[in-house]
Amino acid sequence: MTNTAPDTKLETELQEVYMQATHWLQDISFLETETQFFRNIIKRYQPPAAVLSRREEFDVNIQAQDTRLAELKTKIPEFMAFLEPFIGDSKKVMNLDFLDRYNALQNELEALFNALQTTKKELFHYTESLMSPVNPSANLNPIR
């Protein structure tokens, strides 16, 4: 009778997925600082009354993104807790729910990253439109 070494490939892959989830939490933290940055920009540049509705759109958009961040901040640790029993217990039966949950979280995080990137671009264009143009030649001092 021969003893065979247990297959650790699945456990290794599950550990990698768990590590990916911890990176997602770091991403969430980064995205939270991004939305705070967005809020600071909006507060800093007061629009004229004619453009006030655009600012309100940003406020609503950023609030919705904050809500999505808060949801992910809860879902990711729940997924990690779901995953933990499978790591180190090769006898525990895993079903497709694992893949569904992983893919849903990954897709949700990716969509949120894309949405925040779009918001950032739009917000920068918005703030540039509020600032008066700078004449670069007016700031040049000839060297004598």
C-alpha cells in the first residue's frame, strides 16, 4: 500500500483567491480616499448659479458610489469568511456558489473602479471649466 501526497493545488488556489480578496479590501480603502478627494474638489470650487445643477449631479453620483463602496466593504469580508472553511479542508465540498460569488464581487469592483475613473475625468473637466484661464506668457519674467 502506498501513501499518496494530498493534492494541494486547490488549497493553493483558494489561498490565492483569499489573498485577492484582501487586495480588494485595500482597493476599497483607496477608492474611499478617491471619493473623499472628489468631495474636497467639489467644495473647493464653487460654481456659478447656472452650473449648480452639474455640481448636484456630482454629489448624487459620488454618494451612489460611496454606497456601492460600503456594500462591497461588507460583501468582501463575508466572502472571505465563506472561503476560510475550504482552505485546509480538502474534504469540504465546494459548489458553484463559490465561483458565482467570486465573479460577482470581481465584476462589481471592476465596474466601480470604472465608474470612479469616469467621475474623476468628468470632475476634472468640470473644475477646469470653473477656473479662469491662465495666460502662461503673463507669468514669464525675462532674465536680465
